[in-house]
Amino acid sequence: MFSITVRDHIMIAHSFQGDVFGPAQRLHGATFLVDATFRRDELDDDNIVVDMGLAATELRSVTGELNYRNLDDQEEFKGVNTSTEFLAALIADRLADRIHQGALGESARGISRIAVTLHESHIAWASFERSL
């Protein structure tokens, strides 16, 4: 299996519902390093997994929809606990949609999996991996 990873970051504000979240039930900020890994069994005709520049551009576009936002104020997240795990899945799904739309080039259709990891700190992170 071959893979490439591109990185971006986001800064968001949000709060959580539920006693399990303790003080994070109050509005707070989070800064995440975002790694998106694209995997495929065989390299394309150019001997790459995907164009890294296109992958970075599309990741930045997806993260730009979240960056500097209070997620509690976004209609699509009303009543949703926008946990690190949830956000990793959301970003992976949006990247998958962009692959299906051809935004990463025609050869990107050979990508079999995407994994997104959000690093909350140097000691804690969460990931989501999905098939295409």
C-alpha cells in the first residue's frame, strides 16, 4: 500500500453537550493540526499516489470551511457534539466527495482509502479512516 500525507491546521470554537465532557461543555477554542493521508495499492501512470499540490489545495479548501468558526453557530452543527473524532470523519468525507467530483485529478480515482488525523496536542489526537 502506498500513501502520501498532506497537512494543514484549523482553529475553531465549540462546546459540548453531556456530563462526560466536564468543563468542555462551556465554549472553548481548539487548534488542530490536520493530516490527510491518501492510500492506494498501486501507483498511477505517473508513479504517484496523487498530486501532492492538489491534495494540499483540496485539504486547505475543506479546512477553510471550518477555520476561525464557532461551530456552535453553524446551522449544520446545531445539537451536534463536534468532537475531534467527528471532525476527522467530516473532513475525510468531504475529501472523498472532492475525489469523486474529480477535484484531485482523474488518476485520484485509484485512491482506495483516506485517513484524517486531527492532532489536539503533542500527546493527544484522533483519526478516522474510510474506504472510497
